[in-house]
Amino acid sequence: MKRSLMTRGVETLLGWGGSLTGVLLFVALWEWGSLVYGSFLLPGPRDALAALGRLWQEGAAAAVWATAWRAMLGFVLAALVGTALGILAGLSRTLGRALEPVSTVLLGIPPIAWIVLAILWFGSGSLATVYTVMATSLPVSFAGAQMGALTRDRRLQEMADVFAVPPLMRLLDFHLPHIASYVFPALITALGVAWKVAVMAELFATEDGIGAGLAMARVNLDTAAAMAWIVLVVALLLATEHGLLRPLQRRMEPWRQAGQRGK
Amino acid sequence: MLKLEMVGHDFGRERTLEGIDLTVAPGESVCLVGPSGCGKTTLLRIAAGLVTPCEGRVSDDFRRSTVVFQEPRLLPWRRLLDNIALGLKAMGVPQQERLTRARALADELGLAERHDHYPHELSGGMQQRVALARALAVDADLLLLDEPFSALDVGLRSEAQTLLLGLLARRNIASLLVTHDLTEALRLGHRVVVMSPSPGCIVHEQRIERPFAERDTAFLYEAAGALLRQPAVAESFLFHQDEVSA
């Protein structure tokens, strides 16, 4: 089961190499497209990087910060409320039946419609963005938590009956670890939704943030700047996913980790 | 003493158990044997209090009874010691004490090197030993076992049976073990109770006088052969009306 440090190091390198190959392939395609269609329609990676440098000097950090806190606030609220409701809906059949159609309806409403509603209700500004982010990512975390609570192992429940496990311990030791394995992937999806929706909402509702920067790029017909913003959004999304959520998952689910190592 | 009187049970529209009388005395090992689908697992669940029978009476004045299931049913997200200590945690035993007791049990059951392993890092035989340790940890005086070794291969099964016999004798624990394997029942029981299907009922009961240590393979096959010569047992095991028609 245990392998030498060296083999593991080589495997890690190969894994990184694989990902790197994919990224480089994508960049190469991008460069090729830029050569074919010209740098006005599709500025190449180097143009985008140059534009990013320019934007950074003009204060893109403030825009990133503005978008980040709106997206994160909306995401965290949606994650808390959605997960809590999802667990309850999975544990109680009545509540599940009542909440499921609501969640389906919410999932069906396009984010753009939420933005219109939010601007009508709250006016332009951060609140409209945060609300839209929350409304769109909440059903995702709800569905994940509900699925987790619904798929509890009946055989383990019976074992809990045999040992007369008290309710609180049943929740903490039996239900939650199982539910968490469903909630984490859902949260990672929800985080992606939150980022994208935040940027989109800012395009219409706010004066600052990455979305507003994109709107400005559109007005100025500055495609390179638009590409630069996109690169920034993707980089930030990957950073949050791999820098925050996945390490958190590894920390909270060491038993799964050990399984991967054993393979 | 565990006592089932005239227990009958329906599962949906089907009659699964009919007129069952069964007792398990303190320290006694009773093996319930029968072909699959004869209702023996349902009977064990009724004895464990997990299922309330449609008819009849169940009285259990053992101090504490626990169940070892056919599958280990360990918590995949808990380490070996925490899995053994699960029942103690449910009873509110402080962490330090329950881990000490779990460690002692793990060592006794030959799991000494693996205190910090997660269930999926253990072999099937070890997982089942953890499940056994978990049942013993709560200091039960009645153990209900539902085909606990059926997933193990022959060598491991024999080893696990020897281990179980030792544990039960040392602690003077009574047991009700369900199995479809006649030789297993003859090896582990003071008394062997044979069930027959549709509806599940007891057709034969036999006390095995020979001490456990002297029940070698030759004896087991001979006793199984003798048991199968009983018409009721033969009918239950060798010929199933429902299987032919199915």
C-alpha cells in the first residue's frame, strides 16, 4: 500500500504534466485562432496578458475585490441556507415533497431574469448582485444536500438502532459525514455558478467589479481587455476551488483520501 | 433468558413466520439453521427487537443484547478504534475510557497493528472482527449473529469460528447464530434448531452434547449427515417446492 517517495513524486509530476499539457494545448489553440481571425476579433494570449497588466495598473485589484466579496457573500449565504434546507428536506419526507418543486422552479429561472427582478426590487448596486448570486446558487447546494440526506445507508441506520445511538450522535456520526460527501461536489459547482453569475449581474447592476470592467471593455470595443477579465475570472475560480474548497474537503474527509492513496 | 412464544409474522401479504417457540438460556449457544428465505433473519431481527412481530410474545431479560450483521456495517469515516467504541460512545462512556477498552478488544481480536486504519483499508475478515469487537465492547451477555461469516472464504471462516467460540466461552455470553451452513451450526451450537420455509417454522431441534474442542471435521460431516437423515430436515434442505416451481 505504501509506495516510495520517489514513485509518488514522479506520479505527481506526471499528473501535473498532464494538466499542463491540456492548458498549453488550449493556449496554442487560442494563439492559432488569433492568427487566423486577427487580433481585433480574437486577441492572442500575449495581448490578453498585456491588457491584464495594464488593467492591473489601473486598479483591477479593487474590481476583483468588489466581485469577490459579492460572489462569496452570495455563495456563503446560499451554501448555508441551501445545505440546511436540503438536509431537512432529505430527512423529512413531508418537507422534501414541499420544498422540491420550489427548488425546481428556482433552478428553472434563468439568472438574467433574477437580475432584472433584483434591480427592480433593490435598485442597482451590490445588494442586487449578492441577491442574484444567492438565488441562483441556492438550488444547487439544496439539491446536493437533499441527495446526500436521501441516500443514507439503511443498514447503518439499523446498526445505529441496535446500539441505541442517541439522536445528536446519529446526526454527527452517521448522517453528516455521508451528507458531506454529497455536499462538497455540489458546493464546488455552486461556487462556479456564483462567480459567473456575480460577473454577469455586475454587468447590469453595478459601477464597479469585474462585470462592470467587462461592460466598459464592450463600450470601448476593447476585446483584449475583455479577454484579460475572462482570464482573471477563470484564474480566481480555480484558485478558490483548489486553494479553498478542495483542501477543506481533504481535511474533512481523510477517510476518502486514504482510499485514493491505497489505489 | 430470551423467550419467543408462538411468534408469527407477515411480510406484506406473505406469511414469513408461523408459531415459533424458541428460548436462549444464559451462556447457551443456539444455532438457527435453514435454507435461504426460511425467515431466519426475520426471526433474528425480532429477537433483537428491531422488528415487532405480528403475533406472539418476546421476552428478553438479558442485560444487554447486540447484533453482528452479515456485513460488517462499520462507519467508513471512522477509524478502527472509533468503530469498536461506537456502542460505548452511544452509552456516553468518556472518550479516554472507551478508547482504552476498544484498544484492549482490538488486541484480543488480533487487530493490534491497525488501530488507526479506516474500514476500507482492512480485509473482509478484519472488518468482520471489528464488527464483532464492537458488539463485545458494550459488554453484552447475548449476541445475535446473522450469518456473520458467510462472506469469508473457508479458511478464514474456520479461523473466525474458533475465535468466536473462545470469546463466547471466556465471557460466558449467550448467542443466537443464524446460518445456512449445517456444519457451522453443528460446530458452534450447544443446540441446533432447524427451520423450514414458507411459512418459516421450526421443524427440528437437537442438542449437541460433544464438547466444542472435540468437534473435528469428521464429526461435523457425520453429524450433518445424521441430521439430514431426519425426514423433516431433509425436506427443508434438500427439496424446495418453491424453488422447483420458480
